[in-house]
Amino acid sequence: MIQQHLSNRLIEGGLITQEQYQAVLQEVEREGTRFFATMLKMNVCTEAALVQFLSQYFRLPAVDLRNAKIDPQVIKQIPMEVVQKYRAVPVKRVGNRLTVAMEDPSDVFAIDDIKFMTGYEIEPVLASPLAIAEAMDTYYDSASQFQDVMAGLDEQDDVDVVDEANDGDDGADAAEDAPVVKLVNLILAEAIKKGTSDIHIEVYETKFRVRYRIDGTMYEVMNPPMRLRAALTSRIKIMANLDIAERRIPQDGRIKLKLKDREVDLRVSTLPCLFGEKIVMRILDKGNLTLDLAKLGFPEKGYKDFLRAIESPFGMVLVTGPTGSGKTTTLYSALHHVNDVETNIMTAEDPVEYNLFGINQVLVKEDQGLTFPAALRSFLRQDPDIIMVGEIRDGETAEIAIKAALTGHLVMSTLHTNDAPSTISRLLNMGIEPFMIGSSVILVLAQRLARRICTECREPFDVEKDTLVRLGLTQQAADKATVYKGKGCPTCNNTGYKGRVALYEIMVLDEAIREMIYKGANSDELKKCAISRGMETLRMTGIRRMLEGITTVDEVFASTMDD
């Protein structure tokens, strides 16, 4: 409860009426919430007006936590439980003095407790209740959110498992203790809300941790108690219809979730490690799947070249890049573009990541004899127009795919190579003859994903001109260039990045490049020829995106190689 003198001053100052004050008090008593946070929740006054009033009343400076970048070492000075209890976030430390942002700096018990716990002299400053809540979520990662959501999970973030193969199986009871079920639901719900691509659950000798991969970067989000590791692993296995008794070999499964109005698939992989099973769940959220080629960020010329290739009646289109670079999204977008009632499209995938209407998708099962070559041979007896092979992994698959491309079918597939020209060398290493490659492949697209600068906190960034020259700019271009970087804000969890942008390298196999393939040219020679024919390399694309203010110098260096 706030002091009587303060409540009188709030009313006298016009921030709240007597009737509103009583209404806020009733809400506080009913919900067990804090007074100032409830005022803002009920829209009694604006956040700025409240902070200004309290700053004058307590005669303390106010700190803008949303634009502050707090040192992680400072954050560690006060444990999460204490931050939650007193709504007090450490801001900076100078010598023996620790500055702490509080929504109620008159709470002498909180100040004394923090002083005793840390051993520092405490200097309180004022901050908005909403900003403190956001700072807790940002700087204490998801830990505070995990506790808050855990308490209200049933009402707010209920996750339903769509168990298509094992509905009503009583064998799931062993791992369905309420805390474990809630914890797993919470991990999944938070991952989906944060835009996570992969969830990693890992067991070590003395530590059990959960990490999320967000925009290509891994973040540790929580450390569940070690005693829950077996139950948590079993719970996920049950959801994925895996054998909970088998812990010696890897297993793969799938979970289908309903989170409010969204349906999300998770691809589950378990792997026996030294101290237990590691679980990785790839989140396949159809709501985040972009199937419009025009929205994928192709350069104008590259977009036209790619459209021309996928609209060809026959030939092979290859998309290359490392795992997680968006190859599947590009292929699905291409299939979506050419999908109509007049076209018979067949795909062989391992696994099938998204179900697409109008496309006949086959899940490859190596252990049952349904391999990529076997599926391709069957496709040729199914009157196909377009064939998509999830990945060319060996010479046999490559040979059948190329023969299909040479006999009147359009074939799309992926390969793992560093750039577009080296794809030709990879096919040659698989035993494919140069004349078959030159006659069948019509376009190779290499791609990477670079992190986008957060638009909420983007600002110009001074970088040494020598660094830009080393990146690939001319001295004249480097002198004129303006580059940007994210300052860090609650929107991007203080990383400076939000989302990712694709970088493309598109090599069209015209007569000049085909002639070089027939002559046995290496990757470097093919690259020089392709650049002379108008190909923009991954590094060139990255530089263009950097100069457009979409990504940073660091991301271009990290995502691309020197030309």
C-alpha cells in the first residue's frame, strides 16, 4: 500500500481522482498487484506523467531503462528472485556504489536487503513499472517470464498436443506429472512467441539447460532442475510418439501443437550423449512461412533469372547453402509459384517440413527402403511435370535427377556447397560427367541468412574506412558510405538485431559457362566468368544490403567469403 501522503499528492497533482484512486485500490486488493503498475494498466494516467511526478516527489532522477544498455556483470549483482520481489533492477556500478532502478524508491526495506546482499552502497533511481518489467524480461532473459507464465499457463498459453497416432494412450502417465507438463508446455509456448527456429535441451554432468536459436544465434533461456531431466525428456518423447524406453540410439519424431489459434509442427530429434539424451526440436510454423517469391528479397535481375528458370519446361535448378540458410523456404516458394491444376508436382523430402496443397509430397524412409533414388524412380512412372528432391546426397540420386531433367522434367533440389560455382565441382566429385551437368543444370542459387538491424534502434555507426575497403568497397565508395548498427532495445532483446535477410548468389548457366564446364574449368574460373556475365556474389549482395542499412558490417563478414 502506498503512503497516505503520496496518495494525497497524487490526487492534488491531478494524476488521479478520488474515485479512480479507490478503483485502483480495489483492483490491487483483488489481484494482488502493485499500485503504480495498476494505475498504468487501468489507463488512469500516462507513463511519462507518472514518472515525472514520482521523480519530483522523491527528488530522485528517473532513468530510461528502455534505452539503457546494462552490463551483464552488473545484472548478476542482484539475483532474479530479489529483482522480482522488489521490482528493482541494477543499472550500473561505480566503485562501491550500485545504482538500482526502482518503481518505489521509498521502500527502505528493499534497499537495506539489497545492500546487505550485495555489500554495495545502494543509490536508488526511479523507473517506470512497465520499463522495469520489460528490463526484467530483457536482462534476465526469459527466467522471470518463465515463472510468471508458469503461474498462469493454463489461462494464457495453453498448448494442446495433437496426438494423431497415439490418442488416449495410457502409457503416457509416467511423464505427465503436472509440473513437468507445464514446464514443457512453457518451453514450447515461449519459443514460438519469441520466433525461435530450434529448441535445444541439453544434459551435462552438473547442468541441465534449454537454449533457443533466434535469428541464427543461440541463447540460453533457462536451467531446469537436474532432477527433472529424465521426466522432461520422457514427456517430449511421449508427445513425439517415440520410444521412452530406448535411450541408446537416436530417434526422430514429430509433434503437432495448437497454440491458441495457431497450428505449429515440431520436428524432434533425440541423440544419446555422455550424461543423457540431447533433444533438438525444429519449429515449423506455417504462419511464418513466406511463399511469395517477390517477398524473399531477390535482387531485380536475380528475381527475373530465377523466375525464368523455374518456369522452364525442363532442366535442373539447384539451391545451395548450409543448414538453416532458408533453402527449403526458397524451394517451397518456387513450387508455390508454379503450382496449378495443370501441373503434376512430386517431391521427395526427408523430412517433409510443410504440407502444401496440390503437391504430392513423399516422406523418404531410408530404413524401409524408400530412399531418394527409389522415390525418384517411382516418380518417373507417375507422369510428373516437376520433381523436387529435398537434397542430393550421393551420386546415384544426382544421376537419376539429372537424367530426369534431360528427359523433359523440371527438377529442383538442394546441395551443401559454399557458393554457386562450387556446386559444379561438387557434382563432378559425385561422378557426374561434365556434358550431363552442362546440358541439364540451368541455374544455381547460393544463399545465406544475415541478421537484420532492428528498425526500432537503428542508428549510424562509425567504422574505419580500412575495414570497408577490406570488405570489398573501393576507397572512394568507403569514404562516402554510411553504415548502421542497432543500439539495442527491448524490441530486439538488446541485441541490435531483429529478423534476418537473405543474401543471394545466382549463377545462370549460359553458353559461356557451359563451355567452361565442358573444358573442365575449376570453381574460381567459373566464378570469374559468372561475375563477368553479371553474377552478383554473396559478398556483393551483403555489401549492398549493408549500404541499404538492412544489415551490419559484422554480419556481412560473418555470412560471406572474400570474392
